Amino acid sequence: MTATVPAAPLPYQAAFEKPEDGEAETIHGLIETLEKISHTTFEDTKHGLRGVHAKSHGLLTGEVRVLDHLPPVLAQGLFSKACTYPAVLRLSTVPGDVLDDKVSTPRALAIKLLGVEGERLPGSEGDTTQDFVMVNGPAFGAPDAKHFLKNLKLLASTTDKGESLKKAFSALARGTEKVIEAFGGKSGTVIAMGGHPETNILGETFYSQVPSLYGPYIAKFSIAPTSPALKALTDAPVDLHDRPNGIRDAVNDYFAHNEAQWELRVQLCTDLDAMPIEDASVPWPENKSPFITVAHIHVPRQVAWSEARSAAIDDGMAFSPWHGLAAHRPIGSIMRVRRVVYDTMSKIRARQNKASIAEPTSLPPF
Ligand code: HEM
């Protein structure tokens, strides 16, 4: 472990959370907008897809090994003792429709740990999973759920608007992004609309972007590549020319020959002004509180994506920050609204697919 554990992480107090006015209406608006996306894609594909993160690029199984002898501050919740959990990983990109990878958008990693014991979150009683749901940037594109609803309505209006238009927009947006980067910033909106650099998804570092409890403390989570073969893929270009599933192909190629190891890290909140809970658009400064490794994720060689895996994981599972332990309760505006939204939307796609979605107790038998 190289980073230093903060001496004084802030203990959580209920007063740190300040529900927004009209949070119930925002939840309603989010579900209405996501249902529109999901209805449009269902009409088009006759398949129930996620309202966002519809396209998967890798569907993996492996294990999460919690480090031995973590200092007491870090030995919380499922990390309280050295333990190995079987895990399912799903790599995806953000849009709610399944696009040609040439429309290059932010990437995501969701991971589900199995066999996790302890007091459960509301709605997750009776299960033994713990999910972490992450995207490849340290902060969310909107400060709170109300602002996110506005962005989502914009994205919803582009669902199913014609691939070639989106590809053209993506190429244009990549140019635009270069201009924005030259001025020292990254435009979340431009990237979300299709201007992400065409790089290998396996080199990415992923972030929860929004906080959860960490036992008595507050933390954000992150997953970063550690094995040399994975690290070599950071910012490595991926060939997407005439390869509509080029990202998925690159992941399959990698896992045909290599295993992978990532580290699962936590960033403890030490200062509410610099590391706000209710403003998800602020990256927590790593010079104030670094990410510290609490577990390693090991994924052996395997077929990384197949129709059978897609049926089992894309269609048969749902990932949500609200699947888990009370010790890791999601907090803040964005997290609060996700509880109902994820549950409602996963039930809709289960109905569309006439499939059941359940929390697994063992790894699927691939
Ligand atoms: C108010 C804010 C948000 C809303 C309304 C929202 C909504 C959703 C919905 C409806 C799904 C699909 C659920 C399903 O059908 O199973 C989803 C999936 C996902 N979301 Fe969010 N989300 C929000 C914020 C975030 C944030 C902050 C992150 C991460 C930093 C994130 C990352 C993901 C990922 C990675 C998936 C795909 C999970 C999988 O592979 O199944 N979302 N989101």
C-alpha cells in the first residue's frame, strides 16, 4: 500500500445529507424519461435493454480478494476481514441504445461480489451481493439529480436518431473535445454525446463518482488496472474502423490470452467543503485524501463476451449501488434517487424479456 491512510476521516452524520426540494418528482421524471428510452429501443430491437449502459463489452467472472491486515479505519463493512468473494463484472458504455462503437462514449464497469454477509440495505434484504457501479471519470456530469434529469432528457431525445448522424456527431465531438481539452477542461456533455477517445476499455480507471458509507465514515470507490498487460492498455488506441463491436472484440482478444488484475480502492472523506456529498460534480481532491487499495480483483483467461453470457448477465442480472450492506449505504442526491430508479427500470426490462432478474448466490456456470 503506497498512499497514506488519512489520520482523521470524517464520521458520517445524518445532517450531512440534505434532500433536494421535489426529490420525489425528480425520481418520477427520471423514470418517465428512462422508460421512453427503453420503450424506443424495445420497439426497435424487440429486446429489453438497460435504459442507460445498454451495450456490454465484457461479461466476466473472477474474484475479489480483500487485503489482510487493513488498518482499523479501512477494515469496514465487507472489507472488515481478509476474505475472497466470487465476482461478476460487466463492462459497458453509457448510451441506452446499442450503437456502433464508432460512436465513442464514456465507459463503465459494474462489479457484483457474491456471498457477502452482514446487515443489508433496505430492498436488498435476503440477498448476499454487494455491487459497485462505476464510470471512467472521477466526478458525475451533474451536481444533483434535478440537473441530471435535464441532461438525461437531452440524451433521450437522441435515442434512435440514426446511427450515421450519431457517428458524424461523434467524429465532430472528438474534434470539439480536443479544443475543450486545450483550454484545460473536459466537457462531460460533449463526451457523453459521443466524443470519447477511441481507446481500449481495459486500460481505464473507473470511479463510483458519488459517495457511500464506509462503516462510520464516508468514501468514494475506484477500480484501477494493476497487471502490466492491463496497464499497457491505458490510452492504447483500439481499431474501430468498420468494427461495430470493436471494443468487445478487443476485450475478447485480451482475455483469450491474458488474465487481469485491478485494485479496488477507497477515498475517505476528510473535509466536507472540499469533498461534498450533495454535489456529485466535484471530484474529491486526491492530494487531500488519496485512493487507498483495500482489495484486488483477479479475472482469469476466459471468453469475455458470448450470447450465453449476455443472456445470463445482461438479461438475468441487475447491478445497483443499493444491492449491498448497510455499512456501505449510498448517500447524497444522486445516490438516493438511484434506489427506486434502478429497481423500477430493471423490472421493466425483465418484463420486456419475459426473464427473471435475481441476485445470484453462485457464479453462472459458463
Ligand atoms: C441520478 C443518477 C443516475 C440515474 C438515474 C441512473 C440510472 C441508471 C439506470 C436506470 C440503469 C440501468 C438499470 C438496469 O436496468 O438494471 C443504470 C445503469 C448503470 N449506471 Fe446509472 N444512473 C445514475 C447515476 C450513475 C452514476 C453516478 C454512475 C457511476 C459513476 C452510474 C453508472 C451506471 C452503470 C455502470 C450502469 C450499468 C450497470 C450494469 O452494468 O448493469 N450511474 N443507471
